Amino acid sequence: MRDILAPESARWRRFTDVFAEVAELAGYGFVIPPMMEDLGVFTRLGEATEIVTKEMYDFVDKGDRHVALRPEQTAGVCRAYVEHRPITPWKTWYSGPNFRYEKPQRGRYRQFDQVGIEVLGSDDAHLDVEVIALGWEFYRRLGLQRVELLLNSLGEPGDRARYIDALRSHFESADLTAQSRATLAKNPLRVLDSKRSEDESAIEAAPTIDQYWSDAAAEHFATVRAGLEALAIPYTIDLKLVRGLDYYRRTTFEFAGLTLDSAQNALGGGGRYDGLVEALGGPPTPGIGFALGVDRTLIACDDEGVFGAPDTDVDVFVVDTVGGGEAVVLTHELRAAGISVDRSFDGRSMKAQMKGANRSGAAYAVIVGSDELAADEVAIRPLRSGGDQVSVARSELVPDLQSRLEEGNR
Ligand code: AMP
């Protein structure tokens, strides 16, 4: 687990702001599920899912409840739906940390943030298009270009079951690694996820899901594709895209970052899920959503040289050579007027304070010494651009700085 300090942390906040803008423009409401749930909420994600069986931070609390830190947020959102029964379609977005006991490496951490959306209560294929398009729009706003949308349909639950049977018999007679054999016993679909080169040829030769789609599933998928085409969102069909969690059906998708290593290039993904709300005690309710990893998306931004850390420099630095008390009042006044200001403490010399002013990145130093104090004035010294120091009446300071800063922004 890591600390994220400024200015990188400012970039994280901006990241969430951009996501919020995209989601809220489409009528999605912010949901804040708890960071910890009853263990059962997550085990319903599927016993064959590694994030549930191997990677969960679970423990017994002081009240003897078996709880877990959330490894993802879909389950919590579905649990919240069951508890509150909001009007459908319930369109939500979220952001925040998840916890998985994974082997930490670049782009993979034990505490990591995701932003995501979930919609509960509609089966409409046009909703799938909306959801995918929001992810796409988000990447566009970050400035990312080298993102590939991979698309698949896992069919209806019945199709999926027949496909799993076919996969099982295929893999049983194939040459697989011991790890994949173990996966096969639990969930044949997940064998397709293996990135081990020894499994490659068996996966290559495996049957594909499209041979098992029912008419309804094929039609749903055709509508999704037509919608994406109408929006000019490019996609690649990947019939072996199965995604991590067991409850997906019909549309599944992944956003791959083309600048990243292929084993680690999923920036995010999602799909339709079925049965999860029911498993949590609610009525049968269709759902669709996606989650995007903040870390990996920012790595992709670095690779493409877009969406850097925002400028967090202050506008003004107050230099007070008459004891520091004047700076107390000046900083307060300027901040109240919406101007960002910093100052020195500890009675530093004029020279040390000017050094601090330059380090702060401020556009102007506002200087108050004994002469200024006696004349009820302050001096304004431009720091970034050239230009002379001027004296202004104390009462003129705020409007004067405001017009200078406005000019500078123009
Ligand atoms: P998942 O919930 O496993 O489908 O993951 C969705 C996205 O979250 C991935 O594509 C990654 O970008 C991100 N992600 C998942 N696990 C981690 C992790 N341990 N550390 C950092 N990012 C992660």
C-alpha cells in the first residue's frame, strides 16, 4: 500500500472530477458504499473467483462478524440496491479504494482506486451502448488515444452453461499447465484468461462462445454493436474475453491500454451481470457496469504524455518583514476573495521569504515592510513575468491583484 502525495494526489482528484463530470452529464448519481461488508456479500461474486478465494482481506470483528474489505464495488452497490430498492433504472457512479492481497508490482497494488458505474434494472442493449460510450468518453477527456475496446458476449445463462460444458471437454483432453488444470476444475471459462505460454495452443484451439449464442443473445449483441458503430466508437471482437468475475453474461468488454505490457494492459472493464442482486436477496434484476483502475489509467496517461499533474501553485506569496502579523491579515483577506496565497512562518529574513515566494511558484509577491505599513500601502512584485514592483494602497490590493491575475489568465 502506498502514500500518494501532492502534486500526484492533485492529479488523482482531478481524475475523479473528470469522471464525475462524464457520469453526471448522463444522469448517474454518486454512490458511496462502505469499504467493508459482510463477507457473504463478496463470496456471492463466485467461489471460483480468485479475488474472493485468495485475495480478500477478511477478518472477524469484535462483534464476531466475519467481514471483508471490499475487493471491488459492484457487489456493495448491488447489496445497497437490495437494501434501499431505489427506482430503476438505478444509475450510479462511484470512486474509491479496493483491497486485494495480490503480489504488488507496477500497476498492481494491494490498495488501489477505481472509478466505475453500475446500472441496475434494465436489460436494454442501448444501455450497454450508453455505458460503454461513457467509458470511451472518459478516456477521450483524459486525452488518451491508444485505448482499444475489446468486446464479447457471454450469451444467456443457458448459452454460457453449454459453452462451459464444451470448454470443459475440450480442455480435459488438452495439454494444460497444472494451474490451469486447477482452474478448469472450478471454472473452465477462466482457463481462457491464462497468460501462461504453455496454455496458449490449447486456448487457441478452444471452441468460441459465438457458436453457443441463442438468438436473443445474438440479437442483443448485434444491437450493442450497431449502437457503437452509430457513435463511431471502434471496437474489436474478442470471443475469448471472459473477465474476472463469475456473474457476467451477455455483453462483456475491456479497455486495453496499447502502451502497456500485454499481461497488464487492462485499464478497466465490465459487462452485464445477472443473478447477483438475486443472490443477495433481491428480486431478479439485470445490471451492467464497469470499473476503471486509476493507477493503470494514469500509467497510460504518462505513456501518452497527457493528463499530467495539474498546476497547484499559489497565485500570491505574502512577504512580511514587520513580524508576521500583517501576513496573518493579508492572507486571510486574499483567500476570502478567492485568491490562493501562501506565506512564510518563523520570522524568516526578507531574503529567505523571497526564496520561499519563488519556490511557491506564485505569480506575485505582496510585500509589507515598515515603510509600507506607515503609508498604509503594500508592494506588489511580479515573480513569473518581468515588470517592476509597484506600491498600491492597502484598500486597493484585492481589486488590483484580481485584475492582474485575470489579465495573466487571458
Ligand atoms: P477488475 O475489477 O479486476 O475487473 O479490475 C478493473 C480494473 O481495475 C483493472 O483493469 C485495473 O486497471 C484495476 N485493478 C484491478 N486490480 C488492481 C490492483 N491490484 N492494482 C491496481 N489496479 C487494479
